[in-house]
Amino acid sequence: AQSVTQLGSHVSVSEGALVLLRCNYSSSVPPYLFWYVQYPNQGLQLLLKYTSAATLVKGINGFEAEFKKSETSFHLTKPSAHMSDAAEYFCAVRNAGNMLTFGGGTRLMVKP
Amino acid sequence: DTAVSQTPKYLVTQMGNDKSIKCEQNLGHDTMYWYKQDSKKFLKIMFSYNNKELIINETVPNRFSPKSPDKAHLNLHINSLELGDSAVYFCASSPTSGSSYNEQFFGPGTRLTVL
């Protein structure tokens, strides 16, 4: 089965600084990868997805992620953090039955 | 509003009870799912279901069972509740074709507390 690992359970950045959330995957086949965001007491919202097309994927709210096969990575970035970006972020990979396997999540904190 | 909805939002119950959580989607999707999010925010798939196939995560106890009265609903029944069942349960749905293929749309979650 395919899996993902998120490095860093907590990331803290200053408002306006670069956001980098790390995700590495393990897969024996070309993976379908996703980033979801969860705001407090809410469900998950899709930020972006990689489905074997362009390796640089742009998502909502100014986020993007780059698929790097050589590094088995799919890191999430945003050039300038906003206070409203504070949330929990989950990387996920699609498995059999279209079920998602999630990483452990990264809590992003944005300091004023 | 087109969405995935869940009821109830909060559920507090005693150990040993049987309870159900309802999920409905009006997105016209063919496949629905249940996920469990524990106190450390870890998310785990429990079930995947469409009108042809039910896929069960092997780690899910058989006290948990999904029931689908129609394509738009996938309810979660839990028998003999245990303390460890306390978690937030998310329902999701996805289409099997179209531009949103592979995307899962999540409900707001049901926070289950077992006392």
C-alpha cells in the first residue's frame, strides 16, 4: 500500500514569510497525491491535487506544490503567509478503492 | 447548498450503547467514505462504498458497519461503543468521472464522545 509522511507536526512562520510544509510519499506505482486543509472544528477542504499531469500544481488560496519523483516528495508552499492560513494541513495519497491514506498532519501557526 | 452533510454534529453516549451517524450528499457522487480522526488529528479510512462494492479497512472492528439506503446516503452504525471509539468521524464522497474525479468532498464531521 502507498503511504505519505509529513515531516514536522508543527510549523510556525511569521506573517508574510514563506510557508513550506513537507510531504514524502512511498509508492510502487505513479501516485495520486493531495493536500487538504482543516480549519478548527471544520471538515477537510481540498487545496490541490497531483494526478500525473504537470509536476507543479497550483491550488486555492495561493498554495502550490511540486511533485518530485527523484525525491519522492510533494511539498506544499506559499510565498507569503497570512494569518488566515493558520490551520492543520494534511498530505494524502490515493490507494485501492479510491481511498485516501493521510499523513499525520502539520499544524501551521502564523505569528503577527 | 450542494454539500456533504452529517448528523448529529456532536454525540455523547455511554459505553456499551449502539449509535448511528447519518451522512448525506447531494453532489450526485457514486462513492462515499467514512474516516475516523483521533485526538491526535490522525485520519484513517474506515470504509469505501459504492453501489457495487464495499471496501473495509481491515483494522476496523466489526462493531462498525456502514449502511446505505440509497446512493446519496451512507450511515455509520456502531454497536457496543467503547471508550476508544471517541473521535471525530468524517463522511466524504467522490465522483467516478468528470473533472473532479479523484477528489473527495468532506462533511463537517461528527464528534463522538463515549463516557
